[in-house]
Amino acid sequence: MRFGVNHTPSNGWFHSWLDFSPSDTARDLEAIAGLGADHVRIFPLWPVVQPNRTLIRPAALQDIATVVDIAGSFGLDVNVDALQGHLSSFDFVPSWLDSWHRRNMFTDPDVVASTADYVRALADAVADRPNLLGVTIGNEVNQFAHAPHPAPFPTTAAQGHAWAGAMVDAARAGLGSSTGAAASGTGREARGTSAPPPRRPLVTLAQYDAAWYDDAQPFGPEHAAEHGDATVTHSWVFNGAARLHGAMGAGSVRHGEYLLQLAAAWNERADRPNWLQEVGAPTNVVDVADAPDFTEQTIRHALDVQHLAGITWWCSHDVSRSLADFPELEYDLGLLTNDGRVKPTGERFREMALAFGDGRSEAPTPPSTALVLDDVAPDGAPRSGTRADSAPGGRFAAAWLSLAEQDGRGPQVVLRSRLGDTALLAARGIRTCVDVPADTTTTTLSVAHPATMP
Amino acid sequence: MRFGVNHTPSNGWFHSWLDFSPSDTARDLEAIAGLGADHVRIFPLWPVVQPNRTLIRPAALQDIATVVDIAGSFGLDVNVDALQGHLSSFDFVPSWLDSWHRRNMFTDPDVVASTADYVRALADAVADRPNLLGVTIGNEVNQFAHAPHPAPFPTTAAQGHAWAGAMVDAARAGLGSSTGAAASGTGREARGTSAPPPRRPLVTLAQYDAAWYDDAQPFGPEHAAEHGDATVTHSWVFNGAARLHGAMGAGSVRHGEYLLQLAAAWNERADRPNWLQEVGAPTNVVDVADAPDFTEQTIRHALDVQHLAGITWWCSHDVSRSLADFPELEYDLGLLTNDGRVKPTGERFREMALAFGDGRSEAPTPPSTALVLDDVAPDGAPRSGTRADSAPGGRFAAAWLSLAEQDGRGPQVVLRSRLGDTALLAARGIRTCVDVPADTTTTTLSVAHPATMP
């Protein structure tokens, strides 16, 4: 169980890649280590590293590797995200994908091949670092599968699978690991086979929660659960949960736990790790005075989830007020102020990390009850609306929350389509499967994904 | 009369700003000086200099100033363009204007104010350099006033004037010059007043030729003629001229001359300088074997235009084949190969520069005949279609070309709306005004502005 922090550089935010400063980096990472974190997640900017489709800048790769080394000097492991892509409402897309050169980021053969080249080169640049935790394909790249990002988008889940598979293959190739999945050229784990155990470094795919909550998103839960070495979730209660439940309500402080359990329902192996890779206390919906308690309760609930690999808090440093146009919450989202002082949320995070990090927490036994998610109709026929059911306020989400509050711990989630897979259920420790009660009260929320999304 | 070259960095193209190398810069500029050029035009990338709306990177400004100094060491003056913006089919727009932050680049008050901050800071950074030729607001920024660039666009010519005025004011403020126009806050020269003579450094606005040829372009001839210190034209015969006339036909090798005369018709002062700031021999329409003759004839015809301030050839170096996705012509558009060898076009350019540059050519007397352009109806009522008339193949363009071939030199152009301004006509040396003959043969061309536009 790993406790980490997403690193938001204090001086110049991610634009600091343009003025890379080892000393600024060291100051930030030293402060993060002081929070009890054992790892950081870092975010190169795609157009800075690969400004032309066939130009991957060696100096940029060197800067990234240097950050990994500096982190190591403070005892921190590092996860490197490749395709940024999207960060805190800002998008960074190379000019070779813009306007006259606009092409489908996910399906154009030249684009996919060259994007894979970048992922491979980035992974290769850090592959030999002993403190490399993993490589994530990119931060919430599924953002680019819908407006306001420029069309064309992928239109099918299969196109999303092909893209994710190619990217995971590229990362593994860069890391020098060779798996059957990589060799197959599809990158998807073959269903029903015994997949290799997760390796370090981990290769992961990160998605924002529309993957689970929005039936229109081309990237869905299967993409999270079937690609890479762990299932990654990003929990943000400004998605409607806080509005519906109150920021300190169970539906908010259990949102991370819920999303972890929900996502795990699609895992094809019982022991696939679940990683809460982003979670934070956004003060547009969480009162500043409540933020430390929100932080603690969110972490404690997440720790109840089986096979939890880690929690990586968003984020290290408040954005400087000298930078314009950020959503207001971003100026107060750090565990540290912009000038490096530990905030009350930072103190509470440190307490949690020291109490539960680094092997000090026992892995919880899986909840023995599972709530059945209707991914198919009772007769096995396809049905739509599964993701709307799962969104905060939806019938499934409401029923899960009710059970969690009744038991003090949220149940697992099982797909109706997998109820017959007794081996999987047994491996997951599921002994009781319960249906969503017919009288579940639902609230239809238009899940908000405003320009406030980190 | 100045002869110059647009500098396309040989190593890494304009992405080289991310890996700024004084020695690479010096090698390129030495080669350009060897072509007989007296100046270069250089192009910072906007998102590299101003990655956040309120972050203008001092290191980037320093790099730009360093290029100016290196150029000075080879005897070259420098014109610096600010808002790139658009270059050779690629666009570079900061993330604070993209997707979730998309706003009208030309009218949003925060955007305009911060864009002006950048223009001012850039001008200030180079203001004290003795070899500063001028500051151009940006390369063909009117590209961003239509698709495929993302909406919203400006919708009126007045919005374009307000924006251009604000940018020119900002450049002048950065250069430390104070003019009545700048003080007025509009940036437009007051009509009918005696404006100050052009100063060095020049402040200019650069537009691509849709400003003159496309009635749907919000930026038009007035913007070119009324803002800054000179009227700037960019002549590219891949706009349809070469298709219609043949690359070596009069309508092609006179295209620069024509556009200079056409643009000058909107000048409010007879002595306003005209600058052919971009012209090249694009080998998608010009045979490689013809390119040297095309170069010579284009230059010789342009030299016939009154008040010609300079010709700045596009471009210095072929784009490296190691960089992907450029329009094919860009790999062969240099006067120098990518590795710095002088091409036949470069030899011919040098002959022209040595023959006619640096005060060796006498300023031509203005043509005494002017062809009347129907910017209004004969009765003075507004009319539409003036720009379509002016495009290659249009009735006005065809008539101008016919006169040019008959006389060996193209006539001036006078707006019908200004025929009564006898003082202006006298100052321009116009003694005879002729109408477009009724029997002029026209060819309706869809003026092509493909992804091949430098």
C-alpha cells in the first residue's frame, strides 16, 4: 500500500518544463517527502517533448529522467505520465494534431504510431531507474474523446481498446519487458488465460470518471480494467457527488472507495491491483475548514478496498496566484502552499501516510457481499444505461451507498454478466450477491464535468 | 530598398526555440548573410514565450534578443514577429486559448490585454538593439479568423481594427516610441491628418492574401494599410495564380508586384512604405528547374513598385526530411539546403541582392496610370465582391495583368471611392485613371488556401 502525491511544480506549474530547474524540483520533492509520501506522479507536457511527430527531444527526456533521480535522492519513487494532454483544465496537444493537421488522435495510423514512439521513448528514458514506480499512458486521455476537445473522436469502444493496447505495448517495450499481451500486438490481456503477475514498473491507463458514469464516453470501465497492470481511478467529488450528498456526506467521503469498488467489478482477475491515482479535496465544494477531515475520511474509506495498491493525492502545491485562468479551486488544492508550507490537509495526509503507509496497514479482506450491477438485463440481453446507474445519484450508486452506510464498509460490485463465473467470485471472496432493491431512491444528476477538472 | 530572408532554423525548425543553440543560430545566419541579405525575419513560438496568460518567460525573451545580437554580428538587421501563431501549416496557440479556455483571440478583453502584454514585452526585449529592423504583430494572424482554426472568430472588420490597433500600440509602447496614434488608444492613424514619417524600428501587421482576395475574411486591405508603419504583403502563387497562369506566366511572376500595387491602393499616404515581406518559389507549382528564373523575375517585377521598402524571401533553409507532416513544398522552399548549401534559387537571390540591394537600385517613379478598383459602385453606393474581383482570375486582376503586359510594368491601383481625392492622386503621381474594360475575360477561381500555406 503506497501513499503518494501528484507533483504540481510550485514555480511555473508544468510550464516549468520550459525552464527546467533541478533545484526548484529538489525543493518541491523534499517538501513532498516531508509529507510522508513514498512516491510522486509527474507530468511532462506532450508538445514540449514531441513538438513534431518525428521529433522526440532528447533534452526533454533527460530532464524527466533527472526528476526521477532527484526524487530518488529523497527516497521517492516516481510514476511518469506520458500524454499530457489534459491537466487542470488546460490542454497541451502538439501542433501536428491541430487545425490543418487535425486527425483522430486515437485511430489515425501515423498519429497512433508516432504517439506510441513517444510513449516508448519516455519509458525507455526512465526504465533503468530503480525508483521508477511505473508509466501511465497519460492523464485522463479519455478527455480527448469528446467536446470541447476538437473532433474527430474515436467512435467505438473497440477503437479505444486498440489505441490503449498500442500504448501499453509501447510503454512495455520501452521498459524492456516482454509479455504475451505485448507480443500479440493488441495489448489486451487474453480473457480467460492466466495473466502474468503485475510487474514493477507498472504500466497503467488513467481515465477520468466519465468512463464509469457517462454512457456516451467511448472509453469505459473495460478499458480501465483490461489494459496495463492495475486498474486506475480518479475520484473528484465536484462531479456532482458533493452537490448531492454534501461534501462531508457519505456519498462524498466514500466516493473514492465507491469508484475503486465499481472499477474493480470489471477486473478479470481477482488480484488485479486497484490504484486510486488521483483524489483531492476541491474547495469549490469542500469547505476549507472541512478539508482535513474530508482528506482523512476519504483515505480511511479507500483503505477498506481489497487489493488497493496505493493512494496518490492531488496535489502537492497550490498553483501560484501569479498564473491566470485556472479554475479557482486549483489555487487551493495543494497539500502545500505555493511557497511550500504544509497546509492542514497536508498535516492530515502525513498522519494518514505515517499510520498506514509503507507496510503499516494490513491488507483488508475483501467484503464478502457484492452488489449486482446490471451491465446486462436479467435475461442476459444487452442493456443501456449501466453507467448512468453508476453515477452519483443513480440507482446503483444509491444502493451501494445505502449498503455501505449500513455495514460501515462498502460492498464489492459484481457484474450481472459474470454472476455465473463462480471461480472468479470465489477468488474475489464474494459469498453473497444482492440485487439493487427495487425501491431504491435515485436522483438523476447531470454529471458535471466543467472546466474545473484536474 | 532592403533584401532579406525569412529564417527557418535548419536544426529542429522553429521547435529549436525549445533547445535554443546560439551556435546553430550563428551557422544559419552566417549562411544567410552569405546570400547578400541585409536582414532576417525571425519567429518565436507564442506558447513557448507565453505559456500562461500571465507568464511571459524571461529566458525566452533573452533567447530572442540573443538571436538579434548574433544576427548583428553578421551585419544583419532583424525583424521579430510576435504571434506565431501560424507557420508553414502548423499552428501554435497557447493552452489558455484552447478547449476549456477557448475564447475569441481578437475580442475577449483578458485575451487581448494579455496578448498585448506579450507584444509589448517582446518589443521591449529587443528595443535597444541597434540592428532591430522592426516588430511584426505576428505571421498572418488573420489565419485565425476562419476555419479550420477554432471558433469563435471576430465577426466584423471593426473588431479586427480594434485588435490590430491594440497590438500596434503595444509594440510601440515596448519599443519606447510614443505616437499620437498610440496615445489615442485606437492605434489607427487618424484619416486626413499628416501622420509622422515612418520610424525605425517599423511596427507592422502581416496578413495572408485572403485579406485582399476573400470577401469573407474579417481582416481586409484596410487593416494592412491603416495599421503600423508599412503595408505588408505576402505573395504565394500556390493561391491559384500558378494554376491559372502557369508558374512562369505573367500572372505568377508578377503576382508580388500586383499584390504590392493592389495593397497600396488602400494606403492613406502616398509615401507609405510597401513591404513584400514574404515571397517564395513553391515547387508544388513551380518546376524546380524554373525556380531560379521565377525568383529573378519576381524580384525584378517587384522592384518596379513605388515606395518599396524591401523584399524578404521565404525562406532560408529547407525543412529537414527528419521532420514529419510538412506540406511537401516546405522541404524544398529554402534558398539553402537543410545542411546549408546554396541552391540555384539562392544563387539567383544573391545576384539580385548584390545588384539591387543596399542603395544600389534607384527608387522607381510611380507608374502614372492607375486602374480603378470598384470598392464602391459608380454612384458611390456600397458594393460587394471587390475582393473576388481582385483575386487571381478576377475581372480586376485580369485587367491589371493585361495593362502590365502591355506596358511592361503594372499600373498603380486607385479605389473608386478615392477618385475625388485629387491631392492623394497627385501625391501618388497618378495622372491617368482607367476603368476595367467591360470585355475583360475573367476566370472564377476558388482561391485555394490549403494546408500548404507558409
